[in-house]
Amino acid sequence: MKPVHLLDFEAKEGEERLRGLVEARGEPAYRQEQIREQVFGQRRIDAEKMPNLPHALREQLAATLLGPVLRADGEQTSRDGTRKFRSRLRDGAVIETVWIPAESRGTLCVSSQAGCPAACSFCATGAGGFERNLSPAEIIAQWTGVSDALAADPAQRITQIVFMGMGEPLLNYASLATALRLLTGAGGFRFSPRRITVSTVGIAPNLRRLAADFPQVRIALSLHSAVDATRTAIVPLNRRYPLAGLAEIVREISARGRRVSLEYVVLAGVNDAPEEAAALADFAAQSAGHINLIPFHSYPGTAHRGLEAGAMRRFAERVRSRYDGAVTIRKSRGLDIAGACGQLAGDKLAGVGASGASVGPAR
Ligand code: SAH
């Protein structure tokens, strides 16, 4: 995407562009600081929502550096409190963002692409195909937008941001990196990088870059099988970036004292055999990271099936018997609104998760 918003630029360049605009209009210099404070202090990234600016300046900003980024396009709330927000981008593409409350935290699951090119066999986003990369502003606007929507209730907060929504973040590295720098940087929003997790299917060169460029951001690898033949069958990108290379990167990262956590969707008859559990445990030993076993979340048209709870626990036990680190079964959140991992389809799969959810209008 062509950069069109202040938040599509690195902090320094954004600052220069803002200064250029303020100076060209003959506005006093303090305006620049005033606007910066609105954006990075108040998290208002849309000039229309900035009070105390002269009308003409506001209009020009709205038409240039601080125009609307996302349009709210519906919201659903799960029985478990999870909220799914649908947004339309300026070109009409649809993305989804999910907020997941837990006792002391609130996790925001953001999308990095509209659709996804990775085409993993078990994921609804992949089944819907790929539309395009999101810009940095489109990534950040999910956070500012949901923050706004939650503002009415002080108990609802965002304490973590996870790149586990639609898309493969490491296939959109430039936008991801700019968004991360703006979110965490001193010249940006100062969100703690330790509270951000990037989840990836393992795009090897960019995984290395991510680890080097963002030493504090947490990394999750969507493994799903530690056996190449199995993994290639369900994660096509494994052909391009096979396990040996990923294992090497995971070892490099853990040698620097960081742990890569592993995600593993357990699919009946695909990756749930005892040999698969053993291979997973051995792979994990190289990173000593947390293993997150994910129950399969179904969606229309999928041929995959998950395990029932007992079989899932037995699989976890098998992994634990060979691995010293943490092995947990991820609690499914937002299933009834198709807001759980792998269910985000935007407007691509009709009728997903309609039951029991309240569908509200855009706010
Ligand atoms: N593309 C990145 C970011 C998406 S994260 C990645 O793959 O890591 C979404 C997580 O949910 C991934 O671990 C993904 O493998 C998992 N997932 C995908 N489809 C799923 C499904 N149907 N049920 C459960 N988890 C799923």
C-alpha cells in the first residue's frame, strides 16, 4: 500500500512531513507538538476527532496525513466476553480484530494482512485467499480503534498485542516492522515490546530479521508438526522453509536467552500420532519454549477434525513425558462468534459462528 497516513512513516519521517505541512500553512510551530500529542498521547489518529484545531487545518490534515484509516463494520460479543471487530479498509477489504479478556489482562489479536497467502490446510483465513498487505497505519488503527471501543468500561483494557489475526506477519515485514517501531518506540506510543507477540508460520529469513530487529518482542512459531512430510501437507510454506532451517533459527534465538514458543493445532489423524508427539517434544527441546497445543476450531467447508478433550489431554501427556518445558492446551475463546484462532474469515466464509452471539452495529 502506498503510504497515506502519518502512521505509515517511521517516526522521524512522519515528524518531518507533519512539520512541512504545519509550516506550509503558516501555522505556529506549537501546532506540530499539539498534533503529535493528540496522536501519540491521546491515540487519536484521525484529524476529525481532534478538538482545538482550527477548522481549515483539521480539514487539510484529514485529507492528507491524518485521514480515516478503518471504518468500523460490525462487532460481535461472545458468551465468554471475547469481542470481534470487523473493519473495512479504504479500498473495501475486510479485516477482523479480536479482543480477549482474561483475569488480569486483555489481549488484542490484530491482523497483518487482508486474507492470507500461506494457505494452511486447517485455517479459515487461508481458505478465503489473499487480498493484500496491511499498511502500518492499518495495523495500528486496529489497536487505537478497539482501545476507543473499550474506553467506556475501565475494566476493559488492552495489556497485550498479539499478531495472531488474519495474515502472515512475516510476509508483510516492512509494515510489521514500522508498526512495531511506532507502537513501542520513544517517538511513538511506548507500548511495551515485551507485551507484544508476533506469531509466524516461519518465513526463515524474516524470522531472523525479526529476532535481530526486535530483541524484546515475543515470538511464536506455528509449528503444527515437527515431521517434514506432515508439516508440508498442512503448511505448504514448509516446502520453502523446512524444519531444519527453522530449528537452526530457534536455536540461535534461544542461545541469546530468548524462548520461541510453539503453537500446534492438533488435528485428528494428521498430527496426533505418538511419533508426532515425540517429534514435537524433540523440536521444542531446541528452544526450551512453551508449547501451546491448540484445539482445532472448525469452520464451514473444512475437512479437518479436532480431538475430543480426553484425547487432547493424552496427546499433551505424551509430549510432557519427553519434554521438560511448559506444555499447555490453549483455551478456546470466542468460538461462538468465529473469533477463535484460525476462524477469522472477514466476509469470505458466510455463516461462520452465527449462533448465540449478539451482532451489534458499527460504532
Ligand atoms: N500466520 C501467523 C499468524 C496467525 S496466528 C501464524 O500462522 O502464526 C493464528 C494461529 O491460529 C496460528 O498458530 C494458526 O496456526 C492457528 N490456527 C489456524 N487455524 C486454526 C484452526 N482452525 N483452529 C485452531 N487454530 C488455528
